Amino acid sequence: MPDLSVTVHGLRLSNPFVIASGPPGTNANVIARAFDEGWGAVVAKTVCLDASRIVNVAPRYARLRAGASREIYGWENIELISDRDLGDWLDDFRRLKDRYPDRVLIASIMEECRRDAWHEIVERVQDTGVDALELNFSCPHGLPERRMGSAMGQDPAILSEVCGWVREVTRVPIWAKMTPNVTHVEEPARAALHAGCDGISAINTILCVMGINLDTLRPEPTVEGYSVAGGYSSKAVRPIALRMVMELGTMMFGGGNGQPILAPGQPARPGEFPHATLHAIGGVESGTDAAQFILTGAHTVQVCTGVMKFGYGLIETLREGLSAFMARHGFQAVDEFRGHSLQYFTTHAELVRLQTERGITHRTDDANTASGDSVWEGDRVTEQSERLARN
Ligand SMILES: Cc1cc2nc3c(=O)[nH]c(=O)nc-3n(C[C@H](O)[C@H](O)[C@H](O)COP(=O)(O)O)c2cc1C
């Protein structure tokens, strides 16, 4: 039986599956349920010093479904961070650590861009005994209007300053949660790590508009006839999250991306932060989804919308799927394959060179190789597209 346990910054998790900050970690009651079901750790819903300014609306979710099966594969939310009083949260953290001393509890915090505010929230929260802090620099809606959340995460200079303030007073590991709503996710991540963060979590939700209701001509989710762009999560975001985790993994641990291949197993590009940790998030619903994030460098894999869709029992599916993947490849421990696939990302020019080296002629209509642009035909466009697809 493969060993699913992982250790990050001295914290031992019985498995790499972590509840991501959001509704599944929104009070002591649901966090206890996650621990009872066997999740490796929980990141609580994001807290701030003055929750009286956090006012949520209802409805606040809208979903994208597949035609016939009605399966939900995209999820928009316009939810803010926690509207619960910080004092109640501090009681919750203390009670949870008393009841589950061996389980890993991570608080997620967010504040305005003031040194005293960040110092105060860090000190009050870490005094409860939580094991680590996740800094939410990534909430894409509502809070950026107050220069919080992704407004900070999109600006490496501000991020660096804030992470430095947090580091000044923090005794526990800290990881910075990245917004995907940037062009190069490595830039803010690099700034956070240089400023003293121990790890990076990615991704938060992607800014989106779920749709326009064609009866009312108003956007969804509609609140009194109006809406706002929200954050996109669930299955549909997984390839984007995987790309960003690959980019972060390459930057932090090394890999092939952007470089010619040297030799199998030999990273073409050295990592800049080999001792930092990476916490992948985005559309995970199965053990094989998680395995792909670990192969691109993740130490842990967080799940939010998957739990909202399937409940806390999803942990069983995740553990079984990851164990089966590991058994198939003979991996005894998660660290044996973490980051393995980073070496296989390279440049497009390198792909052309490798195929040419194998004698493959490009710009042909050969079904076994590639189709040149001049051979596409109106009547065969679906068949030709199909032929160029890998799965
Ligand atoms: C309804 C909802 C509320 C969320 N609230 C928070 C939050 O308070 N803090 C935070 O860092 N991320 C929050 N997130 C983002 C998730 O933690 C996660 O980064 C994102 O949803 C992608 O993962 P998923 O596809 O597994 O949901 C929220 C997501 C959803 C769907």
C-alpha cells in the first residue's frame, strides 16, 4: 500500500489533500467534519480584522453545466471572505486545535495595505495555535475595490512589501495564495518568496461572467437585476491551474520549460526556490487530477468546489485514485514522483526539432504526422481536427 503522507515545513499530513479556503472551511463545525472524514489539512475561510464590512449577497453562485448530462463543470461565485467576527474565529481555531492537536489547521488571512493591520491579524491568529498561515492575495471580486485581495496579488512590489511585514512577526510557515488574473504568475510568486514566504498556493478563481439570462437579458447570478464579474472555479479551470502550477514548479524547482532538452531527468533550468513548497488548487475532483498537480511540483493539493459538489466524503475517492496511480507505477511515497513531469515541458522550436530528428516531415497531409494548412478541406474539417487530437 503506497504511503500518501507528506511533510511540509515540518507539518505532517496523513495525505496531500487539503480543504481549500471557502465554504467547506467556513466554521469550526465544518472544519471538524473535514478532519473526521480524513482530509490531510484544512485551510479555513479567509478572515480579516473587521468583518462588519464584509456583506455577502444571495444568490451568489452560477454554474455551467454539460448539455445532456447536466454535469456541473464550471462554477462562478461572487462571495467575499468570511463575514464572521474575528473573535468567533479565534475561538474556533483554539477549540479545533484542542480537539485535533495532531491535525494541520491553516488560517487564511487578508488585510488592507497597512503594516499595523497585517501585524495585528498575524499575531492574533497565530496565537491561537494554528499550524500555518495562507495569505490571501487573490480574491478577484469585491475586495479589490478596497485595494485588498487580487489588487495586491497583481502588484509584485506591494506583495513584496506586505509579505515582508508578515514575515517580521510570523512564527509559523506562511504561504502566499496567487491570483490567476495576471499575465505571468511567476512574477508575484517570486516576489512573495524573496520577501520570506515559505510556500505558494495557486490558483484562486479566474475572473469570469457566467452568462446572460436570455429571458431577462440580465447577467447571472442576478441580484436585484444586476451582477458583477465573479470568480470561476471547478473542473473547467483545471487545465489553466495546471499550466500555472507547471510555471510555478519550473520557476521554484527547475525544469525544462523555455529551454532545449538536455537529457531525460536533467533539468534544463535550475530552480530558484528548491526548498519552498507549492500548494496546487483548481478543479480537482479525483486522485488522478491530484497526481497531475504533484507531477508538476505540488506538495499538497487543495479542493474547494469539489467538496461543495460532492461533500467531504470525496476524500475517499481522492485517496483511492492517488493510491491506485502510485501502485500502477510502483511509487511508494508521494515525493518519489513530485515534479517528475516538469522536465518534459520545453519550447515549441524544440518540439519541431525533435520531430524533424525522427524524420517526420511537416506541412504534409500524412495522417500519421501533421497536416499542413493548405490541405484543410471544408467537408473534412471535423475529421481533420479529430486526426490532429491526441485524446
Ligand atoms: C464559493 C467560493 C468561496 C471562496 N472563498 C475563498 C476565500 O474566502 N479565500 C480564498 O483564498 N479562496 C476562496 N475561494 C477560492 C478557492 O479556495 C479556490 O482557490 C478556487 O475555488 C479554485 O479551486 P476549486 O476549483 O477546487 O474550487 C473560494 C471559492 C469558492 C468557489
